[in-house]
Amino acid sequence: MNDNNVFDQLKAEISKYDRMMLADYFRECSQKGMQVIAGSDICLYEVAAAMGLPYCVMTTVGGAGTQIPGAAERIDLAKDMEFGSKLCTCVRLAMYYLETGQLPVPAALITFNTPCDAVTTLGEMARNYKPWANVPKFVMDASYSKDDEGMKYFARQMKQAVSFLEEATGKKLDKDRLDQVCEEANKQCRLLLDFQELKKAVPCPVTWTWARDGFRLARWMFCGDPWVTDWLERLIAATEQRVKEKKGVDGINEKIRYMVWDPAMVSPTRGDYISNRLAKELGAMNMMDYYSFACWTPIDLSSEDAMYMSFAKRHLNETGMSRQAMDTSFAFAEDVARIARDFKCDAIVMTGHIGHKEQDALHEIVRDHCRKQGMPLLIIGCDIWDERVMSLDVVYDKIRTFFEVSGFLDR
Amino acid sequence: MKSCMESQVFEKLAKIASGIMNPEIEDWKKHGGKVMGYFCPVVPEELIIAAGVLPFRMRATGSTSTSRADVYFTDFNCDFPRHCFNQALLGNYDFLDGIIIPTCCDTIRRLLENWLHAGIKPSFVYQFDHVHASREVMVGRERDQLLKFKKSIEQHFKVEISDQSLQQAISLCNESRRLQQKLYELRKMDSPPITGSETVAVMVASSSMPREQYNKDLRALLDELGAIKSDTKYKARLMIVGSGHDDVFLSGIIEEMGAALVTDNTCYGPRLFVQTVEEGGTDPLLALAKYQVMDTPYCPKMMGAHEKRLQLVLDLARDYRVDGIIGETFLGCDPWGGEVFMLRSELKDAGIPFISYEREFVPSLEGQIKTRVEAFLEMMGKGM
């Protein structure tokens, strides 16, 4: 089997799981009699996996709703509901799915203030959604201080959330099963890091989507599932082979390496379109995005308290967007510059997504930091979930022009 | 509704509310006093007062532009903090000796880093990482955060905040709360002696001047108001719900349209005084923590407390015999956007007419808003 076939095979194995982000999927789970838990965002995935509970992550459902047929109409209907005119479109759609009864009544609801105000608001709305009046609810408060006390504060609440889940669902968490999930998750974490290391090779051996897919599988959809470990191992083997052969992606003559510090390129439809076009037409490789840049500390299983501290750290420090939104602008800028160096990037692109209030407020600090590092930076200012605000071709053109004026197209 | 008040005390308070710097602060500074700016009522003024420092609640009264702040923020950020930051960049807050920026919302939270990055005076900038959910188990965490905050003030200003001084500050602020409650009580009357716009000015002044003087002035004002026999006619009794507007844009429109603004639930309104901080206990920090987390979770960023917020709105609507409510939020304020959405259906269920609109910090679209208020009055059968 040549290596393209291996990558095709790996892609084929996971493409069927895209629908696990859709509202339809969770309704089907519910219709089959499964207990579904809901959360305003991703949290405690290891526990949900160990308890065998499908986890309806409302923001992810909202984001997925912008990528399937009927997105524009759906977004317009959501706008008509007047949740706030400058709200993130992803969260707006999550609210729309909630308020139009398209999410199943969950067995339990967990809400929290990560990563941003919009998601906090979504959580409050879910808590007060009348058809869910009888749903058991639990609210967690994350500290913005990343000190030990702040982590312990959140870890304690996570532990309480598990007791809450047990009571709400009537399912007892099997500690051995949780250990198994965590041990497997740790292996997957290691593999994801190994994969990132391989990606640093010049030329870059793979397109950007693989890290994103690996993250989605390992951290959320199938957290701690051994088949994901196997999938990651095969991905790494195929990538390693390309690195040994000093081979890049077929059909791409790598000339530019850039990173997108935003979840924009996480969106399969839009991100793939722009990244693929930049790669094919300009030889520009998207090296990293901040969903892929996550999950590097193993879960400490030496004690229960240590485990919950690990969960808290993972959630607040090592989950895409939580890290970027909750930490300081200075930490954000440091991350950007360091990762750009590590991945030998020529430039950084920030989409400046209009829904990210906390990121809209740190542009000057990042700009200044990049300027001092001599790293070209482009901040676009688009809605990553609604291409009618700025079309994909305009986004592409802006990035292309940025590369051109930076002198990268002359290489 | 027209004012029937001619009061020198009111004129003084209204002047204080109409700008940033005022004679009270000038006098305080002249006598060597320190002034500490802070955003949002989640920061307990009591701690600042107990340190012998004058608290000044940040606002951007009179600001007309965000041109300098726009280097740091985008149009998608709420423009209230942007206007404040613009004022800071212009040097209009140079009289401050310190500033407290809480983690109350994403845009305000980021002010801290931008403040430091821009090298704006003052050098003492502190982030108050308060609790964001209303649960009894979180009161202890809030107390810990207050203790850190207290130590930081003590260290910077080289003062000791004793339990006794904190108790005194709590009593002082509670006194303001009781007086403000009395002020609002007057608006329950058929013909209130003070208008909504005038009340906004009195409330805004409270966090821009020494508290002892404010209480003295407010007592005097209440005496004057008590003697007024008002027989003002109006079309309807209205209430505003929303974020922290420190101007009289909407109240002015309401009054111009012949209606009375009889109460509100905004960041300068009853949520500041409907509860008092427990006095006389052994742990004043704990009393402040409980007040913030459990008693007054009225900012929609406080999770798990929407029911309490709704109840406050319903209680106010009942007590002040409100005919209709207008929701007013800043563009880009996600927490209030969601809150107003929920209120829309809940107030409908309660049979209370409700409209809402989003606005920029600098009043705009006046004609459009007048039309909406007029239509609202007509919808309630109060148009003529």
C-alpha cells in the first residue's frame, strides 16, 4: 500500500464520525433510550467516556450547524431570535438549537464560564430553558488565575460534578474503568505530541487536518478508546515514513509555512477550502491551529486529587480556546511566537473572529509581540462561522496579499 | 415627565455625575488623599474605603470617541470599556492612584493587560478574580479572593485594613444603600417628586465622591424631596432593565415622550441597594463575600442566578406599579444579550409588556428609539 492509500484509509475510518457533532446524532441517541448529558462546552470528557454517556457539547453542535446544508437559513433564523447582535455565530446557533427544541432533553446539564462570555450565556440559557426545567443541573466556576489555588478550586468542582453526574444518571463511575480511559488517553496524548514533532519536518509531511482530527478523536469523541490509539499509531507510522523520505504532501511544493492562531481552520468546510487552496496555489502550509495545540500533560493517576488536578489543568490550560481565552494576552502572545518558531513558520494569521470578544481585545499586544520577534502577522476580522460576513475568497485573497507583501511569493 | 425639583444639593450631585473629574475629588486630592478606580459593582468599595482611599467607579461620561482605544480593541468589543480606555489613554484618569479591574466580562478583563501594555498611569493595576457563580460553596473562594485583594491594597498603599475599619466602611456603604432605597421609595408615589433622569444622576454621583459627604448630601436631598408636593401627569410608568448606563439617554427619551421612569434594574440601580451587607459579625470579609456571591448576583455574568435576577425584576415591576419594561443593553454585551432574550418570554408570561434595544455607549439613533418608545406606549394603550 503506498502512503497516500494509508492516509486515505485513515481518513475513511473517521469521516463517518463527523455526524457525532450534529444535533440529529444526540436526538437519535436519546430516541434509542440512551442517557445523553449536555454541557455548554467540552469538559470532563474522560469521565463521560468512562461512564459511557454520550456528551452533547452545545457549542460543537452549534458550530456543526454552520457547516451542514441550510446553514445560512439557520443562522438567519437564529439572528431573528435576537440573542444579541454581536454574538458569536457558533454560540448563536447553539442557542437556536436549544430554543427550538432540537436538542434532546439531557439526563444532566453541566455549565461553566469557560471559555468565554458567550458560552457562559449559553449555559445560563440552557439552565433556564423551560422544557429542561426538571433536568438536574450543575454549574462550575473557573478562575482566571492560573495559580495552584485556581486550579484546585476548579478541580474540586470537577470532583463534585462527577458525584452530581452519578446521582443524576443513576450510573456509578467505575474507578477502574476511568483509570483505563485515562491511561489510554495519556498514550494518545503522547502520540499527538509525537505527531506534532513529526509535523515540524521540512517539508511538512502532512496537511493540517490530521492534528485536528486526532484531537477530536482523542480528546472528545472517543476519549480513551484503544482504536483511536491504533489509528494514531498508524498515522504516525505513515507520517514518519514521509519524514524519513524527506517527502512533503503530494502535489504541494512547500514555499511558505504559516500558522492560524484561531479555531477558524478547524471548521472542516471553510478551513479546508482556504488551507487547501493556499497549499495548492501558493505552496503555503498551515502548520498549526490552536485546537491542535492542546493536550500535552499526562493525567496524573497517583491519587484521586492528582487526577482531578490534571483534569482541571487540561481543561483550563490545554484545551483549545480555553487556554487562549482564559489566560492573559501576554501568555497568548508568547504561545503564538514560540509555536511559530518551533514549527519554523514564516508568518502568523489570526482570523480575528468577530465573536471572540476576549481575543478582539488583545490584538495590539500580539501585534507588538510579533513585531518585536520579527514575525509577520495578519489579523483578518471575519466571522469564521458565517462566510456571508466575509467570503472565503476574500479571506483567501487577504492571506495571499499578506504573503505577497511579505515577499514570500517570490521564493 | 418634568422635574419639579429646584435643589442646590441635587445640582451639586448632578454636576458630579456629569463629568469624570469633580470638585469633591479635587478637594480630596488637594488634601493628599488617594483615589482608586474600579470597574463594576462586583468590586467591594468597602475595602477601598477601609484603606482610607477614595473609590471611583470607572465611567466615560462625556466621551465621544474611541479612536485611540481602537488600536487595542475592535468594534466587536462592547464600547463602554473602549470609551473608558480611550479616556485613560488621553490622560483623563491620571488622577487615579490605582485601578481595580475585575474578571466580570471578557472585554473589561482584558483592560488590565492593555492598561499595562500601554503604560498608562497609575502603576497599581490589580485584577480582582472574583467568583462567577452563585453557590453557597463558593463564598469561601470569594472570601479568599477578597483577602488577596485586601493584602494587595495594604501592601501598595502601606496601610492596614483592620476588621474595625472594614466594619465601619460596611456601615457607611449600608447607610448609602438605605438612603438610596428611600430615594427610590419616593418613586413609588403616584406623582414622584424626582424623575428617572434625576435619579440616575444621584446614583452615579455615589461612586464619584467621598461617601460620608454623599450620604450627607443625599439625606439633605431626601428632606427636600419629602417636602415637594408633586402632581405631575404622565402617560405610563416605565422601568429600564439592562447594563450599566451612566447617562440619561433613554430616561430622557422616556420622559420627553410623556412617560415616567419609575424604577430600573441597571448597574446603577436597585441592585446596588436592595440588599445590605451583614453588619456586626466577626468576619467582615466573609460578609462581603456572601453579599457578592449569594445576596446580589445581579450581573448576568453570575451563573446559576437568573431566577434571582428575574425575581428582582418582577418584584420591582410590582412594587413600582410598572406598566412596561424597556431592556437596554450595550452592543457586544453577550451576558446581557442572553439575559434580555430570557426576560422577553418570562415577562410575557408574567403579563408585563416589554421591548428591548441595543445601543452604543455614545447615544445614537435617537429618532429611531423615540419611535420605538412611542410605539411601545401605544401598544400598552398609553399613547395619548
